[in-house]
Amino acid sequence: MSKVGIIMGSKSDLGIAEAAIKVLKDFNVPCEVIVSSAHRTPERTGEWARNAENNGFSVIIALAGAAAHLAGVVASETNLPVVAVPVSATTLGGLDALLSMVQMPGGIPVATMAIGSAGAKNAALFACQIIARSDAALNAKLKTYRENMKQEVYKANEEVQAMLNGAQ
């Protein structure tokens, strides 16, 4: 099975990465996590990205805050899809990271998700969707996941309606 690589700019990003790791585990998609910096360990980051495909990765999720160049550096070193997750690491609340990630030059694509845990969760779901294009079992799990979400909304609506009707 394909696996997802998760690269973080620092250990402090692990709390956000855990949202992605949980989703991948829930869908039985293997993942590996590495801490490597675009600025402090650029050689290691580049080497990891260049070897990612040969190491069995199908998608890379890159988490970073502040200048957030990690996703771009990784994307410049691999043909794999790279999904960026901005992390709130400065007083700007992650907006600086988000803006850095969405301003990639033409030719080096990076998909960018929301800031923080919601973005990490969506990055993992997006990675699952990419892998599911060639994995029927995973595609079926994703369909079930979406159906379950839909049913939760219907159930919540019924509960609200019952509360409102009971209050009258």
C-alpha cells in the first residue's frame, strides 16, 4: 500500500501533525513522520524529498509555521503531490505561514490547507483521496466516511427540531 510522508519544520508541530496521523491511521494508510527544516537542515530536507518516491511515499504533507518554506522546498525536490499545512507559530496566528504557502511560483505546485489541526486533518483526507484513485478499498472507506458525516448532520438536525418542537 502507498504511504504518506509527513515532514515538520520542528518538533513543536507534532501536536498539529497528530490530527493528520489519526486520520491516516483511521483509514489504515501507513505514514512516516520526520522533523527537518528548510533553513536549518536543507541538505537533509532535500535528500528526503528526492528519495520519497523510491521510499514508497505517494503523497507528502508538510507542516510549517513562520516563513513556511518547507512545503516549497520539498515540492521543488520531488514530483509527488505536496500538501502544505500552515502552523500558528508566531504572533500572526499562522497567517504568515498561510500566505507563504499559497504564493508558490508557477511550476512548483503545493496544495495548501487551513491553518492548524483542521488543515492537518484535511491534508490527510486529501492524501487518502489521492491514493484512493488507485485503491478501491480505500475509496470505499472514504465513501463510507462521507456518508457517516452526512448522517451525523441529519441526526443533529432531528435533535434540534425535537428540542425546538418540545420547547413550544
